[in-house]
Amino acid sequence: MANTNHEINAFIEASKKALAPAVRFNEISAKTLERVARMHYDALGDFLNYGLAHLHLGTSVKDVPTFVQKSTELTHQFVEKQTQRSQELLKVASESQADFTQWMDKTTAEVAAKTAKFEKAA
């Protein structure tokens, strides 16, 4: 009689090894997606704050030159924040690209090694 526990454990272990590259790919993808989503959430908060500041500015300033000056300052601050956010987004993109490249190189090397092993056995 075959040892069923051993066979099931061997099957589970083989499945884990076979799916390890896909699991790592999903981890990298989820991490990147989360970072980008958080960055977009922060950027939307900046847009909301900018709009609310302009609304408040329209009700608090009494003359046009002061309004234009303060509006220009708000816009300048907003543009600086968005420039920083775009640089952060580029940084995330290059880090993610490096992670994916590293994953692809590792996975390709593992597949090539296993293929070579099977070719020698055949």
C-alpha cells in the first residue's frame, strides 16, 4: 500500500515549486499597484485641497491684484507638489521595472537549467 500522506505532501511541494515564479510575479505586481494607487490617492487629495483653497481665496480676498497674487502662489505650490509626485511616480516605475527584470532573469535561468537537466537525461 502506498503512503498517501507522502504522496500528497510531495504533490503539494511540487505545486509550490512550480507556482513559485507566478506567486513572486503577483507579489511584485500587487506591491507596485498598491504604491501607484496610494500615490494617485495623494495626488487627488492635492487637487481637492487646491480647489478648496481657491474657493476660500475667492471669498476672502477683496481686490483683484491680491487675488491674482495669492492665486499664483497657490498654483505655484500645487505645480511643485505635482512635479514631485511625477518624479516619485517615475522612481516607482523604474524600481518596478528593475524588480520585474530581476524576476524575469531569475525565472528564465531556472527554466533554462531545468530544461538542460532534462535534455541531458533524455
